[in-house]
Amino acid sequence: MSCKDKGEPVLVYLPKENNNDESARLLAWRVAAGTRVTAGQALAEFETSKTTFELYAPVEGIVQYRHRDGDEIAVGSLVCLVSEDGRAAFPEEPPKKAAAVQTTPPVVAAAPQPGLAVGAFMSREPVAQGRRFSARARELLSRHGLDPEQFAKRGLVRAQDVLACLPVPAEATIPGEARSQKGPQNTRILGPAAGVPYRTEQISRSKRLEIAFLRSGSQHTLPSAVTLTCPTRGLRAAAERAGMSLSAVLVYEAGRLLQKFPAFSSFFADDCHHFYQEVNIALAFDAGQGLKTPVLRRADAKSLQELEGELRELMVQYLNDELAVESLAGGTFTITDLAQEGAAFFSPLINQGQSAILGVGAELFAPEQSQGWFHLILAFDHQLSNGREATQFLVELRRRLLAYEQAWGGVHREEPFCQHCERTLSTLREIKAHLVEEVRPDGAKGQVCSLCLRGL
Amino acid sequence: MSEEATIADEEPRGGVAGPLAEHYAKAVLIRQVEQTLLDLFAKGELFGTVHTCIGQEWTGVAVAAHLRRGDVVFSNHRCHGHYVAITDDVEGLVAEIMGRQSGVCGGRGGSQHLCAEGFFSNGVQGGMTPVAAGMALALKRSSNDNIAVAFIGDGTLGEGALYESLNIASRWQLPVLIVLENNLYAQSTFQPQTLAGGILARPAAFGIPTLEANTWQPEDLLDKTLQAVEQVRRTRGPCFLRVDTYRLMAHSKGDDTRDPQEVQRHWQRDPISVFLEAHAADGAKMQRTALERVAAAVEAARRAPFTAPLPEPPTGAVDQLPQWRPAELPAGDRVVNCIHDALRRNMERDQRIVLIGEDIEGPYGGAFKVTKNLSAEFPGRVFNTPISEAAIAGLGNGLALAGLRPVCEIMFGDFLTLAADQFINHAAKFRYMYNNQVQVPLIIRTPMGGKRGYGATHSQSLEKHFLGLPDTQVLAIHHRFDPGVFYDRLFAGVDRPTLVIENKLLYGVRVGGDRSDGFALEYTSDPLPTTRLRPEGVLPDLTIVCYGGMLPDVEKAVDALFEEHEIACEIICPMRLYPLDLGPILESVLKSRRLLLVEEGLGFAAFGAEVAAQILEQAPGAIEVMARIASPEHPIPSCGPLEKELLPGEKQIIQRAR
Ligand SMILES: Cc1ncc(C[n+]2csc(CCOP(=O)(O)OP(=O)(O)O)c2C)c(N)n1
């Protein structure tokens, strides 16, 4: 059928895809306005909280539309029209329908998906009329000589809000500050790392709804953490024997991994996922002079030697209490190594403007045993990533660290072993398993046992 | 045997002359109705049970003989005879008891709960006597000569509400006739076992004139009822008529433990049997007419549909989010003065408003001074009662049935328990069981709450016991919504029994006083709105739900929680505790995911528990953390510091919120 038959334009409305969504986001037009389409041709792609779907041309003709990519369109409202000459007049939207979508937020029925409603509530909040500082916020204002007027019509203003407005994010970027308090709100991300450019990607609608749902009243991060146990026969001792700094190795490898896992060098704000376009690794350390997090800029682009040199330099500055303010700012990811203190497991707090922090625990050995283990902990913002990705990051890092250990001669294996579960060949025999050779995508060779192979 | 238990042994008179014939015909009709009902019961066509008046028919007939249009009758469980005698509505009665839509109450009320113009029965012994007194008060105010009549049984002489009513009826000289049907038994209990002293000595002690008659001498009974009715009509004061009689059938069904010989003796002197024997021809005709009429009524009822199904009950599901409007509430007067001014303003505007309570007249003006000066300003509309909470509420019920707007004050909320029967079993039931023939726009105000050292029986918050009664509402005022406006709106719209929870400490608080910066005050669009204190510019970390007198404490806690702990709380303070609009609470919880429920009363099965349950039902995933703050399960100590320690306050809220 063509619209010629009737001579009237055919109106294409947005269908209702599910019971949750009163509207859908127009992801992209598949045809330019004014294009002639055939019946059944895809016109546009939409996204609801559950899925994406395509809208097809009901008839042949020329498409006219006014909506743009990214628009949120109410279910049942006009998407486009298809006419013979492409010059049909747009009908008046029935005002009731449009109004209904805007003013009546989704109903919070007995539905177990209140996520939808949450999204609705957030946009319903009126603008603040006044402002109110907490005691800590007031103290910070006076300490930094900030003008309270800066916060006019901001409503409730907390310490973190004031910190976010400091020209140099001095104490705000120091995790020690955050650590000295309790409560999840201290890990909130407020703004990007000062002076670091970034690119911005829209967060998908369904992800935003998930976020809205999971958000526990605290506005900024949803901290989560993954821990991985690493087998070792003495990585630290091996590094020392080889005259290498384990910190530098961690910065070096993490820097490279972050290129692969950009979600951990990013931040969440205004319902968007912002990715840093530099990898600047902050290394939290405390050698008795107070906790500081100097930043190794562009860690992903530097050699191990360069990083080692820089680290040594920073260490000297730290001990002389000479660390420049600039060297403390701009971190996009943090590593905290509490092995010195003997902490085997801990939960690091995500720093402001970041989305993840890597914790490295102390090595543990049972008495008389050469085979021990340590923990790698990745605390991350669940709004921007998930446990699976965090685990992948850690698995990859563990593999690399094990490679160093082997290279430095820390591991003297008398017999072959599975590089995933660390069971030796003799142990495997006892449980009627065996080893096979494995070639990884990067070409490296190794052994994997039949149990892990099945599991993988 | 006491004087009261002696069965009058006069010879029944057999003869019947002109005017008597009609009354006999009525008595015969009533007996036929009752016998048919027993048949229907045996056939399983009735619901529940019936209390027949076989043997006592003449009481209703005699009283009805002297009543006029505009008189109002209150009856009890044994009410069929009274009803037919007064209304002649056999058809409505039979259909009612058969559970049909064509019944006088649409089948909703049944045997004990009948209502027609000027007739109300309820199956709570003695409960209707203060209601009758209230109606009599209304009748007295509307300068006509109508009277109220209350039928009671001799077993009901044990009910306290009766004496509260007699006292008030006499003290206030209310035109109410109490008719006691003295049949010597209460269900299975023989009178001497439970009755001390004399029967007539009781009304006499209250200064109420008394009369005596019996059903074996119908002509004398007619005389005496005439005297009694005329006495009340003329003097506009009460009268007590004792009618000795005997119930010839079981109390209800199959529950007769009396000596069969005793019952048999009474059958032999039964005035109706005697009459039918003496006037065989006339009597047979009367019986036939009655039988035909009742049979036709049964047939008609059988064809009628059963009681209309209930309207869909509200699901309680939130289907609309609240619309919030910014509140304008300039600092105003103290809460107590706002209530006082609103009462005065509305009494000026609406003549139907009357105030009833203990010590409420000037110059005292109520224990908390809410009604100061009103008795002087509105003479005859502010009533100091004796210490009779059941009667206070019952009077309110009677006045409300008469179309007035009674406002009852219960001096301490703790004593609401004494008025509970009137609220729960009378006020809350009338509209439904009388099939929408009446409304009960009754307002009961009472202060709840502790922290004044009044001790365990004067400090409680007992509202939880009154929540959830269909057809009622429970409202709690607070200082963030002008209580004056609250009462203006309540008077403008009251259509059901309403309990208003005030709070002792709140009385002295200034309406709209100092408020924390950074929080927006907003109302829903409900005329009696839910109030919200919304943290501006941020999403709340925590939702705190509270009501009434808890609000000032919660506000202080919320201020400190932000000031010192940077926790942003949103307060949701409903005014309507029941029926509850969950929407505002649910909305807030969906933002904060954390809920703290605060109330001053005991927490077990209380408001907070209900809110929590509803939230869990409607949005199971919405809450991450939930906690309740309420009084620990402990009586309230009088000692100030101990009481403060025990009752929820700012400190507990801060501790819990963190
Ligand atoms: C407040 C209350 N308590 C108990 C009952 C149960 N009950 C129904 S009738 C009845 C006996 C009433 O005796 P009486 O007042 O002498 O009236 P009668 O049955 O003799 O007509 C009782 C105890 C009731 N209906 N109301």
C-alpha cells in the first residue's frame, strides 16, 4: 500500500513497548527527513528502560519529522508522518496526551520496579530557594575564605560541596581526609580532576534507571569492591632482590590496564559517564609524615624506569615535606599499598572525581611454607562498572604480576603447575586431573589444569 | 425473692373493645412475624440469629400507640416488635433479616441493626442509651415537643453507660423515656443472680420519675405508657417506665435453660393466647390476616436479591504521586489559641456546632484551655458533662444523628478507652449498617502524649488502637499546618466519625515558628494535607515519617543531623493517619531508600508498623534500611528525667538516624 491511495499523510505514533515506560528515547533516525521510504523500512531506533526497538514505515512515501536524535518521546505521540509529497501539515498534538506524560509521573503501582518512579521523582524536585551550610561546610568556607554567596540557591551545602569549589582541590583529593571520616558520603565524586580534559558519553537510559534504582540516597558513588587472591612465592622479596620498586610496577601495569578498562579512570556526574583522557595514577602512601597521594601523570605513557625515577623523586619530596600542591592534584585512579602496615585485606575508599581505587595487601605465608598469597582489591563505582569488569581487571593484573615474579626469579617451581589455580602437577594427579599447555591470545604460553579448563 | 423478681400474678383480662382491637391486631402481627422468623431460621433461610419478643409484644405496641411523628426510638437486640409496632414495616423487616437488598437496611444491618425514620437499634447492651440522650438533647434544643425513647432489658441494668445516661438525662432534663422490659432473664442469667437492690430505686436515685406496668394487663400498660410519654413530652424531662413481662421463647435460638414448667405457666397467662381464645372469630381473622401478610413478605423477600456486594475496597495502591505546593505559613499564635479561635469562628458560622466535655465551660475552659470563654460566648452550646466518657461520645453520636455537629473533648487521650465502644461500635457502624440512611459527623478531640510528668495513665499516645476502622478518620494536628485552618476545613467537610489527636506539648508551640534553613515546607493538595520538609538542592539521605506532637522533635533532630553529621533528611508528616495516603511517604522513600518511622506511642502493631508493611507491599525493593522509633514496651514513668529517657525524642532520633 502507498499513501497515494488515500492522498492523506499516514501518522506514525510511538507504540507502547512495555508497561513500565511512558516514553522512549529516540536513539537515532535511520532515514533523513524528506527521504522516500518503502513500507516496512526502518525509520528510527528507540530505547526504553528494557530494550531498544525499531520503528518501521507503515507505508511507502516521504518521511517528515521534527524530533531529533536523543529526544524523549511520549508513548502514543506522533513520531513522524509519511506522505506522498512530503509536504503534509503536522497535526496539532492532542494536548492531553502530551500533558499526561509530562505532568503525571509514572505511577508507583504495586509494581516491583520502583526504579522508574525514582527517575521521575528526581526531575520533579523544585529548585532550591535558599542555602544552608553544615558546620563543617561553614568551617571550610572560613578556612578557605570562600564567599558564601557562591552557594546561593544551592539548598543544603555540605563539606564536600565546598571542597568541590576550591580552586585547587587541596585536601579534597587526599584520601586521608576522606578516610578520617566515616560514612559513605565521603567517597562521593563531585567534579572532574582539576584541569584534566575529558570526553563525555551519554549513559544509556536503562543504565540510568538502574543507577536511579540502586542509588541509596547518597548522590554520587555506589561503592562496590572485588577482591582477588594472588598466589605468591614472595613477589616483594623478588622485586627487592631484582632491585625493582613494586610500586612502580603497579603504577606501570595499572596504567596500561586502564587503557583497556577506561571505566576505572572516569567519573560520574549529572547522570553522565565522563572518561578521563589521561591516565594519572595517584599513589597513596604514608611513611609517617601523614598520608599523601602524589600523582604520577600520564602513567600509561611512561616507561617503568621513568616511573621509578619519578617515584623516588616524589618520595624524597614527601619525606622533606616538599610535595608541591600540583603533584597532588589531577589523579584519575588511585593505588594504595598497605603491605608495609601489614594489612592483608581492607576496603579502600574511592577518591573524589574518580571511579576506582586499587588496594594491595600484604603477603601472607603459613609457617614453613614458601607458597603464600596476597590480596588485590578493587573498589569501584558501581554506577560506572560492575563486578565482572572489576574482576577482569584484577585477573589481568594478577597474571601480569605473576609474570614479574617469575621473571625476577621469585618463583622456583620444581614442577609444572596450573597458572590459574596454582595446583601443582602432583596435587593434580592425586585428584585425577592433568595439565595442558595453553597459548593465550597475546601469544604467551602457560599451563592450565583440566579442572580450570573445564571451568573456563 | 426480691420485689423485682416477683412475677405479677393478676388475672389477665379477656375482653376486648374497639380501640383495643387494633392494638391486639398489631400484637398478633408481631407474634406472627416472630414465629415466621423462627420457621425461616429452622429452614436455614436466615443469617445469624434472631432474638424474638414472643410474649413481650405488648411493650412495643403500647409505646408505639402514643408516639408521634418526630419522636425517635432507640432499641436493642430484641427489636423486631418495637420496629413493627412503630413503623408497621413487616416487609422491610423480614427482607432485612433474610439479608435482602429490599430490607430496610439493604440487608446490611440484620436482626439487631434496624434503622428507619425515627428508629435505630443496635445490639450493644446499653450502648444506645447515651445516644438516645444525645438525640433528646437535640430534640430539646429544637423547640418542639418530640421525645426520645430507649428500650432496654433488665440485664442491661448492669451496664455503666446506662447510669451515665440516666444521670445526664436527669441533670440536663432531657426528654427521654427509658422503657425497661423486665423479663427476669438476661440471656440465661436469672435476675436475682446479678441484680442488687431495686430496679426503680435506680432511676429514682437520679431523680427520674418512674412508672410501672406489665404486659398481662394491656389496658393498664397502655395507660401507663401514655402517662410516661406525656410526662416526657410535657416536662421535657426524663421518665423511666418499668414493664414487667416474660419472654416465652428462647433468648435467641435453642438456648433456653429455664424450667419448662415456668415457661409453660407463662404460656397459659400469655395475653395474646388468652385474647385469641376469648375472641375466637375475631382472633382467627386477625391471625389469618397476619399470616397472609407475613407470608407475602417472605415470598417477596425470597425473590429479592441478596445484599448488594461491597464496592471494590480501595487497594491502597498508590496510583498517583502527590502534587506538592509550597506552604505559606507565617509565624502565628500558639496551637491552643488557634484551635480555640477556630472553634469560636466556626460556632459563630455554624449553629449546629455544640461542644461537650468535662470541665470545658468557662471560666475553667478545659484542662488545656482550648474552650476558654466559649460557654459565655455561646450559651447553651457548651456542655460540661459529668465524668462520663462513654456518655460524652454517646451524646455526640445522638447529636450527630440529629444533624448537629458535636465536638466532644476527652480530657486526656488515655480515657478514649472509656469512649471506645461509642466510637467503634456505634459511630463507626451506623452509616454502613443503616445502609447510608445516616451520617455521623462526630468530632472527638483529645490530647495525647507525655513529657509532662503526668504518669502512666495520663501520658499515653493511644491512637494506634483507633486506626483502621472503616468509615472513620483519625487526624493528627501539628504546628506546621495551621490548626485553625485544619478545623475550618474539618467543619466544612466532616462526614464521618473523626478522631482528632492533639498533643499536650504541642498546645504551647507556635504555629509556623522558627524553621531550619535549607528545608522547603510543602503540602499535598489534600485539604488536610500531608506536610513535607524537603532538604533543598539535594536528594534526601533519609526519610523520616512522623506525625502530630513528634514533629517538633523530629525537626530539631533533622537540623542537628545536617548541621553535625551532614545527613540530609526529608520529613513526611501526614495529618490523616487513617485513611492513610501512602503516596507522599512512598515517593520520599523511593528517593532516599532509607526510612525512619517515628511515633510517640507503643510501637507494636502501631502506625509505623503499618506504614512499613504498606511500603513493603507496594514497593518491595524500595527500602534499603528501615527502622522504627517508638516508646519501649513499658508503662510511662512519672519521674521527669526517666520519662524523657523513655519517650522518643530528639536524642533518640539523632542516634537512630546516624
Ligand atoms: C455490651 C453487650 N454485652 C453482651 C452482649 C451479649 N448479649 C446479647 S443479649 C444479652 C442479654 C441481654 O439481656 P437483657 O438486657 O435482659 O435483654 P433481654 O435479652 O432479656 O431482652 C447479652 C448478654 C451484648 N449484646 N452487648
